[in-house]
Amino acid sequence: MNKGDLVGEVAKVVSTKKEAQAAVDCVFDSITKTLKKKGEVTLVGFGTFKVGKRKARTGRNPKTGEEIKIKAKNVPKFTAGKALKEAVS
């Protein structure tokens, strides 16, 4: 399922596809803004979105084999909730 498919599913519940698109965009924007502020988004039964830190490390350039330094950075992480885990298994 891609974003267009998700909008189509939401459109079945709301009046129009335009409203569904706005709703989906609003949810994604809200999650993104919260994570940018290093916050956490918890959707009970579904899961939690949070920001994790990845340490600096040494890697290799696959073309030349030379060692390169990879900087530390923040990455988004998702942890599935209990209801989602049970639904999938």
C-alpha cells in the first residue's frame, strides 16, 4: 500500500478524496514536526514514533575500498504496539 492507496481507504470514510488527502497529509506533517523537535508520537495500539541517535562510525567506500568517516545523526524509529504485533502474527 502506498500513500495514494491510503488516501483511497480514508476517502471511503470521509466525504471526498480531497478531504482524505488533507487528513493524511495532516497526520504525516504532525508526526514529522514532532520528530523534528525530538518529540515522541504514541498511537495506542498501533505504535510509537521516536527519534534515535546513530553513533559516528567508520565505513568503506564500496567503489574504492577506502575508509570513510560517517557522522553521527538522528534517525526516526518506529516501535510496533501490542495490538499491531498481535494482528500481524
